[in-house]
Amino acid sequence: MSIKIKDETLGMWLGVLGVAFFAVTLPMTRLATGTAEAPQLSPWFVTLGRAALAGVLSVIFLVATRSPRPAPHHWKPLGLALLGNAVGYPLLLGYALRVVTASHAAVITALLPLVSAMVAAWVLHQRARLGFWICAVVGSLLVVVFSVLRAQQHGHGFGLEWADLLLVGAVIAASFGYIYGSQVTPALGAERVICWVCAMALPVTLPATFVLWPQQPVAASAWAGFVYVGVFSMWIGFFAWYRGLALGGALRVSQTQLLQPFLSILASIPLLGEPLDVVTLGFAAAVVATVVAGKRLSQPSAGRQPAPFKPAPEAPAP
């Protein structure tokens, strides 16, 4: 029992570490793609190029560590993780951020932890008590309210846009990618899961990156954003994230994503010189409280333990 508790605690902290890497994805993607008035790198180039960059690093890692090939029943979860995390989320997010601000997008993507928990309950058959779901909903609402207030504070306001449909699609894609990736992490290891995901995509992403290579001058800041989302958002961040989901339980660790907007603001203090106000601290403390309470209430009732990953049975020989 004590080992299980230690694993769950380590999983939560690894989840926080992964979220810390992901926290800068929104502004870095906006930096890379530019705006509709001043476009930089195309969303397609950022999506495929960042996956190609992570893919090259992944091949180096897999070769250096002499990693064995995944078993046949691992390919389906890896493929779904690829579609969700390497294609769906960054592509939809990139197009949406050409229309809406990063602050606006943060309002919609605040629903990602709740959606991830719902997907974990459905796909992995992980169950939690009603109190956990109440904490998950309250935490999500707190982040949504905070994001709306922050957008209004910066003069952006908030109103529903057609691009919000893209953001909702991005949230759903990321959720499925996270959960299916965590499903095979115990067998393959977190590092190899994201490496195989990125390496699988290389036959498409690498040539596409050269085809889509920008012909016009691109600002150095856009290239910096591109390198960040390729190395940290698409690769290193998943080392901690997938491991955290597998150790701590995808349903409960997914709630650490509620901390993402606050970690983004925390990072912007030394990087951008932004002040830290009392309202932000208050919302952050309330969200941390919902995450901690949700973790304690996430254990299923007796006799309803999460089902382990089982490969699909092979078809009988004709």
C-alpha cells in the first residue's frame, strides 16, 4: 500500500513537471504562427515541423538506448496518441491562435483536465467517487472564470468565436492522445512512448517540413517559439507527463493541468517582467485546493478498481 501511495505522489509531481513544460505552449505557438495581420510560420509548418524536430530527436534516443520495437498490440494506442498529440492538438490550436488571442484560447483549453478525466474514465475504466468529479468541475470553472477575467483585464474581452470550435477539437484530440499514450507507458516507458509516436510520424512530417519550409523572412522570435514547441512541448514534456499519468492514474493526474495558466503567469514574471497580483494568487490557491481534494477523493469504492490494459485478442488462423 505504501509503495502505491508513493507511486501516486510521484505521479502527481511528474504531472506538475510536465504541465510546467506545457505551460508555455500557447504563447510560444502564437509567437511561432504570428497573427492574421502579421503571419509568421504557417500552422501546418509548425504542426508538422515540430513533430519532425521531435521525431529526429526521438530516433537518436531510440537508437542510443537500443530500444526494442513495440509489440503488435501497442501500435493502436501509439497511433491514437500520434493523431491526438502530434497532429490534432497542435494543428487545431495553431489555426485557432491566428484568430483569437492566447488569453482567449486559455479559456477554452481550461476544460482540458476535465475532458481528460472523462476520457480516462471511459477508455481506461478508471472510476472515482462523486466528490472527485465535483472537484474537477469546480476547478475547471475556477480556471475558466480566471481566464475570462484576465482576458478582460488585458483589454481583449471574451466572446464566442468560430475558432472556439477548433479549440474544442484541440481539447478533445489532446485528451485522447494523453490517455492512449499513458495506456502503454507501463509496458514501454514514458520516454519510448513519445519517441515512438514522433518516430512513427517521421515519414510524413520530415518531407512535409521541407516542402512547407517558409520562403519569406521569418522573425527570430517565431523560430524560437517553433524550437520550444518542438523540443519541450512535443518531446521532453511528455517524458514526465506520460510517466505521471501512468504512475498516479490518468484520471487524477490529469487535474494537474488546472495549474497550467498559473504556471504560465509564474514563468512570465522573470521572462516578461509581468507582475503577480493578489487575484492570481487567490485563484491559484483555490485551484490547488481542488486538485489536492480531488486526489484524495479519486479512489474508487471497493470492488471497482481500474481495469489494466489488455491487448485485443488476435484473430484465429484460418
